[in-house]
Amino acid sequence: MTSAQPVPPPAPRSREVRASVLAAFQLVEDARYLGTDRRRRAGRRRSLAERTVASRRLARDLRAG
């Protein structure tokens, strides 16, 4: 191997993919909440709770890794 060849990463970086998926999910949920599509209060509470659970899982996975 010469110095001009890139070094492959030591392991797949699945955490970065999860973070990207979570960010995309949050953008979609925020757009729904802030857009013209007004949902009932229970629906907004549920989506907020789901987003909170997802972000806590991500934080836990990042600490464990």
C-alpha cells in the first residue's frame, strides 16, 4: 500500500447513520407540527413523546459505544 491510498475505516460507523436517520425524522415531525397541518393535541403529544424516546435511545447508544 502506498501513502496515496486511503486507509479504510477500522469498523462500520453505524452510529452516524442512526444520527442521520434521527435528524431526518425530527425534521419531518417538526415540519408537520409547524406546518399548516394542525393535528389534535393528543397527536402532538404522542409525536413529541416518540421523538423524546428516540433521542434518549440515541444518547444511550452513543454513550455505550
